[in-house]
Amino acid sequence: MPASSTLRRVSALVAIAGVVASCSQKRERALDNRQWSDTYAFRISVEPTPPRAIEDAVYKIVVQDKKTGEPIETGQGRIFASSRDGASTDDGLAKGKEVGTYYGRLFFPTTGDWAMALQFRRDSTQRLERVDWLQGVREATGQ
């Protein structure tokens, strides 16, 4: 086989690998839910994605000052949700090891669309700011 043919094949494989890596990075970023309040920028992700009924869902919330981009290190908040049939779940945010990162654990007893909300403030002297979104919850694993 001529060297130019081998070189073309190797180049094609490298290009394909680059496209696959690029797509997986974009897909990972696309799974973050971005929300903004008057003062804060939130990046919200959940494990597992999407959350499943009758299983704990761990929400990771990265909070930054909306104007400066600085992480909020000493914040307070909660995450909560309700379903159309009146079920609800909530948890206070716990400070994570990473600067500006907080965690909340929710348990969804039913599948379907849930109205989600997050309330947050820098400290107890500030007002709570709220963001809302919809979260789809799937059937439990193995059902």
C-alpha cells in the first residue's frame, strides 16, 4: 500500500476522533441547565440524567455572581419541586468541596414533568432570589 494512502487513512481517523471528542464535550455542556436571577448565574446538573422516579437525584448547582463571574462561596438556598398530581420534594443546599458549588438531593415518587425551583442568597442579610424550570422524570431503572 502506498504511503500516501496510509497517510490519508490515518488523517481521516484523526479527524473522526476529533469530531467525536468535540461532540461529546458539547453534549456534556448541553446537559447543564443554565439559569439567571437578578444577581446570580446558576449552572445546574443532575445525576442520574435524566432523574428517575423512586431513586435519589443529586443536583449540583454552581453559583456565580452574574456581573463579575466570581463564585459565591458562602451562599444559602434550597431546591424544591412539585408534580401535577400534588407530590412534592425539597432539600436545603449543602456546600460542596468545589468553590461556589452546592448540592441538593431530591426524591421523585412519580414520573412526568415536575415544576422545579431554586432559591438562593449570598448570606442571611440578602433576599432570596428564585429561578424556575421544568424537569422530566423517567421511570425507575429496571421498570
